Amino acid sequence: MSTDKEFRDKIKSFSFHIKTPEQLPLGSGSRGRFISSEETGGLAILVPSFGALEKEEVDYVAEEAIAKEKERVKTAKPRLATMALRNVVNETKKAPAGKRKKLLEEITKEGMR
């Protein structure tokens, strides 16, 4: 009898946690994937799935998007404004510490004309 009572007490002390996955709108597949800009070298990429695609499908789409983004970044030409700003920064850094502000003002006045 005591063993039955001990067994019932042990059963009562157990706590059960039933975990059910969160219900996705379109199914039980992958949620999607986010690829940061550090990994692509360009823009960040979001591949949403909302449960419609499986993990392998999301990974395939993500890998193709990464390859396209890396190709885009590789073939992108620098813009004129970016190159001009880079030249201004380089010239300002070359100037002595006390003369940088004056040099920057001269460069921007010349550019305004």
C-alpha cells in the first residue's frame, strides 16, 4: 500500500509541459531567413516564408540571393559623389591637425562656386 501511495505522490509532483509549435499562417514549414549585410557584402536580405516553404527551399533561395547580391556589389561602380567625398576626406586627413578645419572650409567654398 505504501508503495502505491508513494507512486501516486511522485506522479502528482511531476509537471508536464506540452510544447506545441506556434501555428504558422500557411503551414508548418520554415519561418524564413535573414542574412545580414556583413555576410553579403552589400544589402541585407530577408527571405520570408511564413510556413509556406520548407527549410531546404528557404536555404536554396537565400543562397541564390546571396550570390546575386555579391555579384551586384562586385560589378557596382562607385558614384561620383562618393568618390568626391572620399577625396575630400583623404585631403583633410593629410593636413596637419591645426589646419584641417581651414582646409575643409576652403575645399567646400571652392565646391560651392
